[in-house]
Amino acid sequence: MNESTNRKTQQVGIALGIALYNLLFLSESGNGLSTIMSGKTRTSFFEELRRRNVIRVVAAYLVAAWVLIQIADTVFPYFGLAASTVTFLIIALAVGFIPVLVIAWVFELTPKGLVRDEKVEREDSNKGRPALRTIDYMTVTVLTVIVAVYAYEKFGQPSAGEAAFSSSPSIAVLPFENRSADAADIYFVDGIHDDILTSLANIASLRVISRTSVERFRDTDKSMKEIGAELNVVAILEGGVQRAGDTIRVNVQLIDVATDSHLWADTFDRQLTAENVFAIQSEIATTIAEELRATLSPEEETRLARLPTESLEAYEAYLLGKQRIQRRSGASLERAVNHFEDAIRLDPDFALAYVGLADSYMLMGSSLYGNRSRDEMLQPAMAAVSKAIEIDPNNGEAHATLAMIHNDFRTDVDPEPLFRRAIDMNPNYAPARQFYAEFLTRQDRKDEAMTQMQFALRLDPLSPIINVLLAGYYSARGQPNDARARILRAIEIDPQFARGYGELSFNYRDTGDWAHALTAAQEAYRLNPANVMHRAMQAEFQLQMGDLDAASRIVDEVSALAPEIPWTRFVTAMLHLVRNDAEAFQYALDNWDDVGRRGFYVPILVNGYLRAGSAEKALELIRSFDGYYSLPSVPDVAEMRSRGNANPEIAYSLALQAAGRHEEAAEWIQALLEYHGTDYRPKPGGTNVTQADLQFLVEEAQVHALNKDKDSALSAMRRAVDAGWSKAWIYYFNQDPSLDLIRNEPEFQTMQEEVRARMAAQLEAYRTGKITVP
């Protein structure tokens, strides 16, 4: 049963039940529906239901049934009864509801006991009221207890995820040493290490560091205290595996990070069978939980004792598949599929092999790793993960994979309940939290997304990608300094991480440091020349610093390499806009289908229509905006605040003025003045000011100019320039028609020269090699 969905359903049902109970029959003296429905509005049928106490009996039955189901759902598993037993009980109670309804109608409770209704005198009927009132009180009491319990579960105690990260003991399992004579046995050693890590991760009361982070300490010479400090754990497990013929030896030692002393150590010598390998893993995980005083639930004890497969050959094929899948290349993923298929052929009930197969198909359908289309990989991935869940319904990794498939392949299934179930099953599985955060981001639930990504980072602190993704949330919240710290940490962890340098270039761009942005983008492209986006980005940065020739060369290059990617279109449009050439208007028209970049084509097209004297066409274009840049039907300050900018409204006001519709324009301008008269956007002066914050001041200057307030417009521009604004400065100073009122003002020209000088200084520093990145 899906715990999250079940709980929500129960809460809604309880709330409705209480409301209906009070409304219908709680009070005889004026608090229920009986006093509202009076005279002609009260039907004789409803009055008869009340008199015969049918409603009371139904309410009491439903409450009693609910209590029985909850007891059964909690207790039956301890007696080894299958989940279907609870289902049978629910069906039986549902079937029993009908005769209870009939009996309530036919019989009535009196001081003489149950008597057929037609034989009851009205005075005897009323004498039964005290007993019925007792039923009322019992029903309301039970409902109150239910509400209190669920209110406590929902608001009074932390969620499973929160509990796992508040005060839970934490552990890192370092890569095991291969002590076998054959170096090729490393896959087997790594597989045992990974399975022990996974077994520990399934214990909700432990916080277990992910494989990605501990892998960075393979063959390290750092002390246990140093490792513990980097990973923020209280204990570390290290060990080695030796395979010789048909025997296996596993040595492990659990170390207290604070004292660098052994908490526990043991050596396991066993015959090499699948059963013995899994028994060793289970015993190690159980002992560690005891040593760290972690609490094991009955379900967790059952999972630790579970034997995934009895076939050693299937297990070895599975481990080879896991080794190949870690390399994340098209060829390695193909080989991983072969190994997982071998494992399934050797043991058709090996659930973990199906999970590995589904993960391989999912990655093969990703443009980041594989070379297959998503449509081609969706069906086999779904088939594999569905089979895994059919075999092992409580496998947390299988549910996480199912959620990620629906999320990545954008199916019609809502992945959120799947993510929540996967996290409930295994709160230590960092990828589930990472991808859940990305899903929440697309739902515009950024605070929740950031919380999940922070959880993921605690589980996998040395993951470059998680550090970079977390930086994105800081950037979205207007905290570029915090974002940069995360990005630099990712680069420190992996200096060859191309995406880290790409994100660093965006971060420098956000703060107007175009020279550093260009240098970081060049490093990203050097590390991964297959990603043309990192080359296209360089054109924007060259444009911002005023080197149009260099930007033009880059645009020609990326247009030949990847003409269809959004970044190629973006920098091409930007070059046309800055040049103010004849091709700009036609290019914007030809690429209007590029919805993600429409915001940049808007000024090109609006300006083109206005120059041609086609203001009505400009208005028609602006009204056709959809999605992020959609224009409300009437001026709406709240909509501007929600969107975070007033671009459509400013363009519309400008076009209305050009069309001679000055009264309408005045209404929109008044709303714009109200929007810009608030402190909604952070004002300059802090340490986390971004170009987006400063753009708010440029918008303010546009609004004042449209309102024919020259002094206020110049004042807003001055504040923007003094605070370091420079984004798209060539366009705003030379072409933006909304600033025509102040374009020829000496102060405006002075500001342009100041920005030009700053950009020339950045360009010179870049050209002379004074700009470096980590």
C-alpha cells in the first residue's frame, strides 16, 4: 500500500467524516443539519432515517471498520499473514455494510433491546435516546483520537527523511581492498563492497554515504579523521576481500572517527556460495547497526536476511553489469545490458538484475550518456523495472528507478508518489532525492527541491553533479556567492568536470564578470568539445565585452557544428540584435518556433514592426505570447511579481503609445509604476546582487521614460550603472525604443561611456592573460 497516498486519503476521509457527522446528526438542539432543514425543506425520508438511527449506525460501523483495518494492517504481518489477508478483510467489511444498513432500518434499540421498528411505540423509541447518545459520544471520541494521531504524524513528528538526517548515526564504507591473487577479481570485491553499502543504506535509522563519495578515497593515504571530516560521519568501515578457489575471506573493521579506535573487527571465512556471500553481508550490516545503536525495524531485518539469488554465477554476472554501468558510456552500457541479461537467464527471479537492466536502458536513452532514443528505451526499461517490483515489491531502488523513468521520459504518470515511496523505503538513496529535486524544480516548488538536494548532498558530499545542481538553487534564490562556493567545490572534487566549469561561467555571467565567464566557458569546452553549448556561450561573453568580430567568428563556427541547438540560435539572434543589421528581423521571424528563446526575439520583432509603422502587428505579436512571457488580459501587478519581470507589459505599453492608444497605454504604465514602486526586487548594495537584480532598475528606467518622466528614468539608469549593470548594454543604450526619451541626454551618453570603459577593461584583462579560473 502506498503510504503517502494512503495517508492523504485517510486524512481527507476523516475530515469529511467529522464534518458530515456534526452536520447531520451530532446535535438535537440546534447544531446539526436537522435544525437547518426545517419545515418544507425537511424530507420525510431523511426524518425517518434519523428516527430509525440509521445514520448513527452507519457512522459507528464505518469508524469500527476503519479501526479494524488499521489494526489488521499493523498486526497481520507479525503473524506472517499475507497482504491479501487485509484486502479480504476490507472486502468482508464492505459486504457486511449492506446487512448492517438493513438491520438498522428494520430494528430499533429500546430499553427492551432490539425490536422491529413497527412494534416500537414512540415513547419507547425516545427512551432509547440515552443509549444512542452513548454511541454518538463513542463515535466522536474515536474520530477525535484518529484526527489527533494523524495530526501528530503529519505535524508533530519529522518525516522519514527528516528523521534519517537529524540525529542518525552516520557511516562511510570505504572501497574494499582486493586481496585475491587475480587482479581481475576487483569487480567481485567492488560488488561485495557495494552490496554491503546498499544493505546499510536500507536501514532508515542510519545515514550512509553514497558510493560516489567514498570511491574518491580508494587507495587514499588520508587518515580516518580526515576522511570522517570530509564526509561528515562518525564511523568508517574498511576491509578487504580475498577469493581463492571455492573459498572467500572477508576482513572488516569498524572505526570510530573521533578516537580513531576500532569499534569492531571480524574475519569471515566461508565456502564460496551465493548464500554464504549474502549471509556475510547481512551479518556485517546487522553488527554495524548494533554497534552504532541504530534501530532495525522488522521489515529491515527481513530485508537484510533476504537472499537475492541462490546462483553464484548469476550474482557474478550481476556484479559485472554493475561495474560496466558505472562507466556511463554507450559501449559500457551495452555490455552492462548483456551481463544483466546473463544474470536473469541464470536466475529469472533475480530482482536486482532487472533493476540493473532497467537502469541501463534508462541511461542509454539519455542524451548525456547513451546513443539510443528515449522512445526506443522506454518500453524495455519499463518492462524490466516492473518485473523487479513484481518479484520484490519492497525494493527501494526498483521504485526509485520507476520514478526516474517516468520523470526522465516524461510519461503521463505522476512520478511524485513514486519518488516519495522510494525515499520512504530507502532514505539513503541519493539519486532518488536528486531526481526528485529536479522534478520539484519543474513544478516550481524550488524550496522543497532545495531541501531534497541538500539531503542528497549530505548523503553524497563528494558528488560533483549534486554540488553543481545545488548551486543552481542558490542562483535561483539570488545567492550567487553561495552558488559559486558550491561550483568551486565541485571543481575541487573533480578538476576534469566540464559541467562544473560551464556552471561557473553562468555564475560569473550572473554577476557581470564577463571575462571570467569567457575563460570558464573555454575551459568547459576544452574538457568536453562534444558539448557545443560551451563554445556558443563564448560568443555571448565576447559580445558583452564589445568584441563583435570574435563573437561573429564563434557564431559562424557553432552554426556549422550544431545549427539547431538553442544556444546557437540564441547567440545568432543576439549578434543580429547588437549589430542592428537588416537580417535581425527575418532571423527572429524564422526562429519564432524556438519557444525557449522567444523572450530574446521579442525586442527584435517589436522594434522591427514599430520602425515599419506597424504598431498593430506589434500588439498582435505581444498578445500572442504564451507560457512564461504571456501577457495578462488586464494590467496585473501580482502577475508581474510572480513572473519576476515586466517585459511583456513594457513592450505592450510601448506599442500602444505607437498605435496612438494613449489612454490604454496609461493604464498599463500605471500598473508598471506600481510594480516598480515596491521593494519586490533586491536593490543594489548587498553582496549577492546579480545582473537580474540590476535589470529591475533598467526596467524602472524604461517605465519612467514611457511615462515621460525624464529625471526618474535617468536616476534609475544611474543606480543600475553605479551598481555594476552591464547585461545587453549595447542594445539598451543604442536601440531600445522605450528609452528614446533619454537617449540623447548627455548624462545618458556619459553612462554609456562608463559601461563601455568597464567592458573594454575586462576584454583587455582577458586578452593579456590576467584572467584565470581554478
